[in-house]
Amino acid sequence: MPKITLPDGSSRQYDAPTTAAQVAADIGPGLAKAALGAKVDGQLCDLSTKLDRDCALALITPKSRDGQVDADALSMLRHSCAHIMAEAIQTLFPGTMLVYGPSLESGFYYDMAFPSGRIPSTDDFAAIESEMAKIIGENRPFTRSDLSLDDGLAKLNKEGSKFKIDNAQRAKEAGSSTLSWYATGTSGVNWEDLCRGPHVPSTGRIGAFKITSLASSYWKGDETLDRLTRVYGTAFATKPELEAHLKQLDEAKKRDHRMLGKQLRLFHIDEMVGQGLVLWTPRGAAIRQELQTFISEALRIQGYQQVFTPHIGKLDLYKTSGHFPFYRESQYPPIIDQDQMSKLAEEGCTCGELANRLDKGEIEGYLLKPMNCPHHIRIYASEPHSYRDLPVRLCEFGTVYRWEQSGEIGGLTRVRGFTQDDAHLFVREDQIAEELQGCLSLVKLIFGTLGMNDYRVRVGLRDPKSDKYVGDSANWDKAEEACRNAARSLGVPFSEEAGEAAFYGPKIDFIVRDVIGRSWQLGTVQVDYNLPIRFDLSYIGADNKEHRPVMIHRAPFGSMERFVGVLIEHFAGAFPLWLAPEQVRVLPISEKSEEYAQEVLAAIRKIGLRATIDSGNERVQARIRDASEAKIPYLAVVGPRDAQQRVVSVRAFGTDANLGELPFDQFIAGLSAEYRTRGGESLKASFHA
RNA sequence: GCCACCGUAGCUCAGUGGUAGAGCACACCCUUGGUAAGGGUGAGGUCGAGGGUUCAAUCCCCUUCGGUGGCUCCA
């Protein structure tokens, strides 16, 4: 006699076992029609799920009562759509083996293997979509059937798909006592797929869908296993929602830093120079320079000392640090001097031998530096230190080079040469907590000043199952605890993730998303007991004995390249005054005002702003439009009237009309204040007074 | 590195087995115009590179370089 409790607290008593669908129908025909699934005691399941005992039931509809899209409904819809796509592809591509087809935050995919070698291409999307439309048009029910583990496995073994057998094995290991199949239609008649569900009631419930892209993947994400084809798609309850989604993607594309970087001439990546090697053009360089100045001011306040170090170092240095052995696959190969090179050539040394002898240290070589820490460590080690001197905080905008995989490189976010706003703090153990606070405050300062609130914090810990970490576990425990405590003090939610530590220590990472939804690590703070040991660093303590310092590695921006890339997207290319590559543009109405315009320009430049004049042979309207497309914060329009009254007409980016006129001196003072305070004060405020 | 797709003027993109077009940008001329495109004229491309098929290749095939979306990796 199940008693069904609904989300509003009311309950319904049934004399016999019933289903979620039946309850929905009893509540009302509207709900019955809208319901896609159900949550029974918090567990998402089919509408057809049998309810034979007391439970809490929530019916899942595409939109909740407040009109919000229901994430569970969308997820069910998409997973069901993945099945429909799989059926369509198996129909069109006989022999296709299915692997795994989950829903995603913005769609779904299905991993498949094509033993025949005939793999669908983007040209096949239309055919697949029309096959899917057919299945949806037939509005066939999703029908679940359960088999015992043994029977189920026997069925799968007969079918012979190692992928599905593996899925079943994993279900078994996860404690499942049965295996379930979902048919689109009638079990045993229509197409079916091993799946734990749940699904929407019928294929017709997919309101709108689209196959979006094709990619390859590895079985279980392991590159040594089968290579699979992954077909991506998305689905919504209604067409307008799909269209809105596609439009949103389109809008996001316009913020893409690669697009804006080209349009606004912020940087250039040249195939003649090399993949992933960024050329900072004047406009982008201005942004980067402003960021560096900004953080440098904060660093001086915190007692950092600036250093400069070369771009290469001896191989031995990086063997000692561990970088060369740990990351040899992702480094530019060592540089060997001419004499050694010719000697090796005479000996007939092969590439294989060369690599071997480099490893063994028989050949001297230099490495393009993959990290700044070894150089900073050698600066620390170059003189004795007293406990009174600590912490020693050495900072440098240090450029490093890494041989990233070619397929991973793109824009500014993943490159082969980049500059870290790096620093290494050599501290006593009792100073760790306080110094970590200082590091985190820098990251907060940056995010706060730039208005970037959409980030997450990850504490990267070692993976207990891996042996890639150096040092003893007691120190690791201390370092991890220090990171955890520091992260807690941030007052922001954070996740602890095993396996995300660096090989020498745990870290706190700040992660943001780009317009396409990809996550990127920006700022990072790392606690390291191990490099000081590897380099035998010391300081003299109050007891007149040698002690081991602890290192903190930190880069609040992370990589200047990546940070600027993300920043371009954050501001959609419309930078605030202090960061804008071109801060003010002066527009003389005509040649008659040229002289006054030049005077205005000179005054703006004199207070240190980046300004230009556009005396082009165009009407003001056209020049305003050009400036607007270049996203220049302020325009100073000057004509004979302004010259006579010694005022400027001000126009700001993002406002439709001109703000009005300001006396020359007030304009200059307002600009200067907004610039110096990095937006704390605004020239625009002058117009509200 | 792997899979798929893409590469035509500075940029965005049409196009075709018979060696190419548009818009914007650029140059020059006219226009001296008060807040998101004034008008005209012109210049600009060995169709990413190399090889092959063909009487003929920008177009078809192979290789290579570069880009995009994923996968894997990321100190």
C-alpha cells in the first residue's frame, strides 16, 4: 500500500503498486503530458518505474514551476537523444559498436567504434539527423527490460561487443544485481542498448536536437586502448531553446580571444615563427605591460625583490631539480655546443645514442628553461642566509618554454613559450601560513581589480597510487595541510583533487573558463619541501645551525599569455581605461580644429596615457564608428566651438551618445584620475555632477 | 601525439577541372563634414607548401605545414 509523498508535502495513498506516470496522471493531465521522468527518494528514474512502497516522488518536467529549465529533465532528454542517434548511426553504418553515451552540461555524445573502417563524417550529419527525426517522429516508447547479471552477461557475450561487456562488468563491480536494456519501441523487436537509464517516456519527447561535431577519443580515456569516434550533439525540449543555445554559442564566438585578438590587433602567432609562440604586437603589449606594472606595485609592498635570469640553463641544473627527467617529453630538446656536436658526428653517434648519453650526463647540454625555479634557487644559494633574512622573495617575469603537444596548442591559452609572473619564496617552516596568505591576497587583488568573479579553486594533492612524486610523505602531509588551511581561509568553496599536485609539492590553483567552456588554470600557489632538499638549500637558524628552508612557488596571473587571453574574453575586448591599448582617441571635426586637437592630444600623452588622433579624411560619424569598433574607452571630439571655449566633447565606449562637454583641464584631470586609480574613479562621474 | 574538418586579397568570405571574385581595410581625388559607414577612382592573390593524376589542377589524390573541435597531456 504505497504512500507517495509529493514535493509540496502532500501525499497520496495507493491500494496497489503504481507508477510515477500513473501518479502524474492522477494529479492532472497537464502534468502527465509534461512529465519526462521522476525522482523517487531523490533517485532519478523512468516514469514507468514501479512504486510499490512508501516513497517521496518528484515528477521531472522540462521546466520547473518557476519556469526554469530543469537540469535533470535536460540530462534525461539528452541521454535519450544519444540513444536515438546511436540507433540512427547503427542503421546507416551497420557494424557500428557502441561504447558509452552520456549527457553533458550542454549536450551529449556517444563514443563508437567502426570496425568496418567506414567512419561517419560531418557530411553524414544531415542523413543521421533525418534518420533520427524519423525515429522521433514515430514516437516509440523507451522500454526497459531487466536481466539477471548472468543472463545479461550471457546475452552480451553472444553479441560479442567487448565494450558493452566491459560496461556490464563495471556495473557488476559497482554492485548492480541486474543489467538493463532500453529499447526504442518494443523489447526484442526494436533497437536496444545496454543502459542503466533513465530515459524519457518516448522518442517523440525530444523537441529539438542537432548533431554538432565529431571527434576521436580513447576507450576509457586511455591512449593505449582503442581509438573511438565520438559524435557530439545537443537536444532541448523545444526548438526555441535549441535556437537560443546555438545563438548563444555564436555570441560566445564573438568574444573568443583569438577572434578579438586578430580584430583588435592584440597579438599575432606566425607560422614562420612557430606554433604556440606568441608575438605581442604593440596593442597587446600595452595590456601586458599594464598588468605587470599593476602586480609589481603590489609585490614591492609585500617585500618582493626583482631578479632577472637567462632563458637557458645547463642540463645538470634541470636534472637536479627533476624537471628534465620528469617532463622530458614536453621540453624542447637540449642544445648542444658546436664542438661537441661535430665530435659526436665524427664518432657516428646516432640520435638514440645521443639521447642516452644526454640522460647519463655524458654530454653537456643546455635546456631552454621549462621553469624559473632552478635559476631562482641558485640565486638564493649564491649567498648565505640567516633566519633573520627570511622570507626571501625573488620575483621575475620569467619566460619559459615547453614542448606542448601540437594538438593542444591554441590561441593564447596553450602555448609553447610563455611568461610567468613567477616568484619563489624561501621561508622558514613557521612562516609558511603567513606567506601563503600573502600569495593568496595577490590573487584576490587581481581578480578583484579586474572584476573576475567566476573562478573556482582547486587544491591539488598527490595521488596516493602514483609514484611520480619526489620526497618523503611526512613533508607532503605538512605541505598538503598548509595548502588546505590556506584555501579554507579564502572563504571561497574549493575542491581537493588527488593527483593534481606538482611532482615536488601540492598546490592551490585558480581556474577559470573560456567562452567555449573550457577550463584553464591561471594563478597557482605551491608549497614545496622537496626542491630545497634536492638543491641542499639552507639558512642559519637562531641556534647557529643549518636549517632547510621551505619554498613557495607562486604565479598569481599564471602565464601572462593565458591570462591576457582569458582577460580579452572577460572584457569582450572592451578593456577598462587603464588596460586599453588605445585609451583615448582625439577626433577633430575638420582640419580647422587640427591645431586644438593636437594640443588636446599632447596634454593626454603628457599625463602618460596612450592616445592617438584621427585626422582622417572622413566625416566624424565614420570616425566615431571606427573608434567604437576598436573599443576605445574615450573619444575626445573637438571642433571650432570646443576650441573657442577650451572644452572637449567626450564620448565613452558603450554609451550611445556623447556624454557632453568638459573644460580641457577637467577632462585631463578626470582621465588621469581614472587611469591612476585603475577605474576606482571614473571620468564619467564628472558628467553626473 | 591521435581522429575529424578547414586553409582563396591585410580581414571576413563567395566560386570553378580551362590560371579568380565581393564587402571591409588600404592608396589617391572630390568633399571640411558636430557624434555609429559622404562620393569616386585605383592598387592588391604563383587560391598554405611540395609532389602526383590530367591535354589542362585553386578544384581530384598523396605528403607536409598551419588552423579549428575533441581525446590524451599540462611543472
